[in-house]
Amino acid sequence: MTRTSLTLLAAAAFALSVAPQAQAQEDNPALLRLAEPDFTLAALPTSLRVPLFGSAFRVTHRFTRPLGAGDFSDLLEDFFGLDTGAQIGLEYRFGIVPNGQIGVHRTADKTIEVFAQYLAFRQERALLDISALLTIDGTNNFRDSYSPGIGAIVSHRFGDVAAVYLEPVWVNNTNPDPAALVDHNDTFIIGLGARVRVRPTVYLVGEFAPKVAGHQPDEGVPHGSFALEKRAGGHVFQLNFSNSFGTTMGQIARGGARSGDWYLGFNISRKFY
């Protein structure tokens, strides 16, 4: 056997040994994705999978003082809004089946959201991650007004550097006026978002959810957020600025109350796998 033949056989053997390992890594949702380290942007969901029987916890915090209220000295006296009240959210999600997760998110105004997400197509095989999303909000601790939603999360990662998202979502019962529960009582939004890795563990995040059909409040504005975040092991710490308090899909669909009001907030998430 010639030296050339031996070289070709060695290369083929190496390729065959590496391929199963690469496939196994690709199929392992517990491995860190540098371009997609968390299950949400600021409020919109991402395509990140929860491993089977794995889980994650998240705290959201939106201070209720508009950053533009008063002058700069007033803002300093309120310590950039930290001295005021806040809309707090607590979330837990669980990997119930391969590629599928369920979760619950409760905010301080006693709204509870139950959600399910399933990754149907993966970028490694279909160029895009495409997930189905089902949500339902219920006010008064899930006893009163309900806002079901259905949509999709379409995303693409650019290596370890960035990820972009397109999220068409329809949400019912988004008009808070009881007298208008028949007409224009749903909202169709298209969530747009991106996360860019600017340092090994530091990211810039942005999201926007314009309303393209359905209920349009007279003074309301589409939900928007931008953020700076830091990844540390299984934790992600995020400082964000938003024009609404929305962290559930129903709240995101309703958007902000008034144009020009922005609020300081933060997210803290932790993976348990």
C-alpha cells in the first residue's frame, strides 16, 4: 500500500470518527450557544431549547418611573427610578419533551402567563430555527380576563457573534376596554430582535414589536427595548430600557401607554442543567 493510500485511509477514518461527535454536539441542547445564551431577548422569546428535564428561572424588573419625567436632578433624587415602585415578573420553564418546553410567568399586577414552545426546524438542517409558540395570559391570578396567543419564532445565528429574530404572533383580547370586546379585540404583531456579542461574555440586545393589524390604542406605542447584558456561567444579567412594562405576550401586544416614556429595568436568568 502506498503512502498516499495510507494518508487517504487515515483522513477518512478521522472524518468518520469526528462526524458522530459533531452530530452529538449539534443534538445536545445543554451546550452553550455563544450567540444565543438566553431564552429571551429583553421580553421576546428566543429559539434556545431547554434540555429534556432541564429547567431555567428568570426574574424581570421594570421600574415604573419614566426616565424623562422632571429634570435630571429629579431623576438623580429618585436614583434613576430605583427609589420608585416596579413591575416584577417571576418565570420558570421546563424541558418537557425533546425540543419542547413549557413555562409559567407571573407579574406583580397578578397576571399569569402559561406558555409552550416547540422547535420544529433547526438551523443546522434547515438554515433557520423555527419554533411554534402558544401562550395564554390570565389576569387576577388567572381567574378573569384571558388573552391567548399563537405564533412562531424564526431565527438565524451568525456563528458565535450574533442572532436575529422574526416573530409573528397573534394575541386575542388585547383591548382592555370591556365595551369593545367584540370589535378590534385582537392584535397581530411582528416581533423583531437581535443579540450581538461584543465581548466574550458581553452582549448588546434590541427588540421591537410593531402592531400590524387589530387593536390600535389611540395613544399607545409598540413595545420596544434595548439592553446591555453579561453572561456569567449559567447566569445572564441584563440592564434594559423599555417603553413598556410588558413581559408576557399579552402585555407586549398592548405595548406602551404613552409615546416618549422609557423605563429602566433588569432581567436575571439562571439555567439548571
